[in-house]
Amino acid sequence: MNTKVEAVEKMNVYANELVKMIVKDGKSLQDEKLRIAFENVVRAMVDMTNIQLDKEKDASDTLKTTLSRMKIAHNCMQPNSLVSTKNKNTPFTIK
């Protein structure tokens, strides 16, 4: 299986797990965690649409970045994750 398909399949898994977490624990989600997760999912969507519209020079690198964004969003929603706004460059810390 090629790298592109594997990356897209992993993003699909993260997205589906995020949906389950939001539906299951929606009322207990912290606003900051939700904001960070949402921002990363939206940025991943921008990346994916840019790839599909052939706006990216290096789709492979963009796909890696997109997968990282989805993993960050997924990890941010985990019950044991920590959100820190101390450093503006890295707005979150994940255990």
C-alpha cells in the first residue's frame, strides 16, 4: 500500500474517533481543547482541499503535515491530554 493511501486512511481513523469522542463526551469537553482540536481539523481540511485542487507543489509533504494536524487534534481530545497556553508558539502540551 502506498504512503498516500496509508496517510489518508490514518486521517480517516482519527476523524472517525474524533466524531465518536465529541458525540460521547460533548458536554464535558473543555473549550480550549475543543478550540485547538477544531483549528487543527480545519487546517487539515484546507490542506486536503489544496491537494485535491492541485494547489500544492509537494503534496507528499503537505499530506504528512495534514496527518500530523489530525493526530494533534485527536490527541488533544484524549481525556488525559493537557492544554497549555503559556507559550504562544506551542499552544498545547500533550501527555
